[in-house]
Amino acid sequence: MFTGRKTKIFWWGLIFCALSVCVLFTILWNNLVLGWFSGWRYLMPYIFGSVVFLLVGLYMMMSGVEKEEHRN
């Protein structure tokens, strides 16, 4: 899926994806495992924002790969 030459857009998309996954994992870990339940409705902006950044990062990663031309 990500074969080809990676551009700067790809790497920025990878950073966006990694940060948004870290935020989502932190929210789940704090609420489910540690029991620091502070109410899901207060966390919804962070969850929604992280999902949006995850989708934007995936799109950037897909569009940041230049296909290599095969020469015969």
C-alpha cells in the first residue's frame, strides 16, 4: 500500500497518525484500566479530534507516496 518513494507529506502524515493513536490509547488506558473515569462526554472532543487527525494522517500517508516508474 505504501510502496514507492516517501515524501515529506508521508512522514508528516505518519506523525499525525502516531500522535492521534497515542491520544486515543491514553484516553482508553486512563478510563478503562486505571479507573480514572471522568465522564465520556467530557472526553468526546479529544476523541473526535484524534479520529479526525488519524484520518487526515492516513490520507496524507496515501497521497505522500510517489509511485516508481519501472523502466525496461
